Amino acid sequence: MFDIGFWELCLIGVVALLILGPERLPTVARTAGLWLGRARRFMTDVKADIDNELKNEELRAIKDIGVDLKDTTRELHDVGTELNENVVSDDTLAEAINASAAAGNEDAPDQPAESAKTPSKDNAGAG
């Protein structure tokens, strides 16, 4: 707290002895020691209260992060469920498209072959 060395304490003791005298000096020293002890305990209690409040604030912040994480997890789960439903419906749609395309392709190979064999009217007049 204060940077007081040995020689400074000796000087304070000599001055206190000269001012107070040998009869009152022990009583004053005891009283000063009691007040100093109370001040130290008070400072220790205040420091402990501040530390507890900081820890509680950190715990509240962690709890809020946990709640946010749960909300985000729930939202991701909902999006995943929705995506799974869309993929299943898209698979069904893709199968239907493939089935109709397969039915349409059965007729398709005959048509290009006929059109390739038949000369067009523009080509017949030019030749």
C-alpha cells in the first residue's frame, strides 16, 4: 500500500514518543494497530465482494451464451428437418420426371431417324 521503510518507521516512532510520552504511546499504538487491522479486513472484504461480482457476471454471460447456443441448435435442427423434407419431396419429383422422360424417350429414337432419312423440301430443290 504505502512504501514505508524501516528508517521511516523509526522516525515516526521517535516523533510519537516525543509528542505522546511513554505513558500514552502503548495505548495509541494498540489503538492504531486495531484500526489498521479493521482497515485491512475491510479492504479484503471489499476485494472479495468485487471478485464474487465479477465471477457472477461471467457466469451470467456464459449462461446467456448457452441459451443462445441452444436457440441456434434448435434453429439448425428445424432447418435440417425442413431440408430433409425437401430432399425427400425432390427425390419423389425427380423420380416422376425421370419416369415421364423415360416414357417420352421411347418414342423419341424413331422420330430423329425418320427426319434424317427424309430430305427437306429446301434441300430437294437445290440439288
